[in-house]
Amino acid sequence: MLDHQPASSTINRTRYRLAVLIPCRNEGLTIAQVVQQFQKKLPEADIYVYDNRSTDDTVAQAKNAGAIVRYEPQPGKGNVVRRMFADIDADIYILVDGDNTYEVDAIGHLVDKLLNENLDMVVGARRSAAHDKQAYRLGHRSGNLFLTGVVKFLFGAQLKDMLSGYRIFSRRFVKSFPAISSGFEIETELTVHTLELKIPFAEEYILYGSRPPGSESKLKTFTDGWRVLGTAVLLFKEVRPFLFFGLISVFLALLSLGFGLPIFMTYLNIGLVPRFPTAILAASIMLLAFLSFTCGLILDSVARGRREVKRMAYLSYNLKTR
């Protein structure tokens, strides 16, 4: 267990309605242990397990452990998270996977940090124990570092672990989050939404352990990695369209100049245009560059309006107490 320092002035958590949200698909080996650990650490919390088309005994194990079990038929973690955020009413939400890999002992510190620092999201950034190098596999770790680096570059943010599935949210975050993604790219959407609206958040290191024998990860390194990367680029276009289309415009303008400058220099020397097709191509590409720049200007105004609407929706929810 990592040494989590206690908050300087701890708020009484029993004043708030806490909900633990556990999306599950074929986690019969571990779900009961996860539920029981959260019952011990957060006895005041309601624990919800949302089954996502499991074919093992996940549902039976969760019910026997005392969780509130519900069902989401649409496959994909994003679909489950969207349903949970819509259905459940609470003041503080704890989102965690059901594979028993995240450090449950850290939950008190993470919730206290959210309350004491008046944050809207706290992310449990994964760190493997020194004796458990197989917990956070090299492929997943490398992919996470790459994708986190891409989002840091695109949005100019300092991030430790963009893809962590262990997060604590305030009510106003959950109820104002659009939740468009359907799969494992939901963590990317959560992060980009936070950065777009400049929502106060923090990351705290927590231990990340190995799955028990017989339990398999649902994450496909390359397939889901490409989906996450595609989502990051798509959200970059939606959130910062002027920069996105501006970069395309600059690229097209440079390409046009590369084709057109030699022809223009020849025209200055001899007064003739020797290659009409290339000249037409250069002019057409430059026209596309101007069109891309214009699209960026227009869509930037649209994105600003959407951002203002999202911000107002976010501000319309307040933290309540019992």
C-alpha cells in the first residue's frame, strides 16, 4: 500500500451520499472481493454492480456479496458508464473496475482529497508494487504512456495516467458529463472533458495489482489503443477546431508553395508558365488551405458556444449533503 498522507482537515464523509459504481463483464472470480472491500472501507456507500452481458457467475457473486446489481445490455464500458451516470443519484461517485487490481485501501484518502480541495475529479494513477512487475504489463504501460503523451501534447496538460479506471467524481461532474463513448475510450473522454472545461481535478498514485489466475483483461492492447487514439484526435478536432484545421491549412499551404514556387520562379525568368497542370494543382491546394483555415474559424465559434453551454450545465449542479 502506498503511504497516503491524511488530509489536514478531514470532512465528515457520512454527510454525503456515496455511490460505488462497478462496471462488470465476466468478473465472477473477483467481484465479491471488490464489493466486500468497499463495504469495509466505505460502509456508508451504496455499491452498484452493472453487469454487461456476463456469461459467468458475476451476477450471483455480486448479489451474494450485498451489491445492488443492475444490467446494461449494450456491450462496452462506455455504454455501462453512461447508464450508471444517468441512473444513479448521489453526491460522490467512485468508479472502479471489478477485477480487484486497484488499491481499495486508498479510497478514503481519495474521497477526502476530493472534498477537502473542492475538486470534481480525483484519478487514481496506477503504480505497480516493486514485487509485482507483471501487474501493469509492459504493452499496456507503454501504450498508456504514448496515449497520455499525445493528449498532453494536444491539450497542453500535465497528466500521469489518462487511462486509469479508478476515479472519484462530484455530482456536478457526473450529471454534466455527456458520455458519448461506447468502449474503453471512455477514460479519454472523461479526461478531455475535464481539460476542455478546466474542471479542477487531481491525480494520486495508487497501487495496481495483478489479476488472479483465470481472470483475463478485456482490454485489447492494439485494437483498443487505436480506438483511444482515434477518440483523442476526434475530441481534439471538436474541442480545438481552429488549431486542428489551422495545422491542416499550414500543411496544405506549404505543399502548395512547394509545387508552385519553382513554376513562379521560371515565370519570372522567362515570362512563361511551362507546367500548367502543376500550376493548377498548386493553386487548388492553396485554395483548400484557405478553405481549411475558414472552417477552423467558423467551427471555433461553434465550439466556443458549445463550451459555454457545457460550462453552464456543469455549474447548475451543486454538492448536496444529507
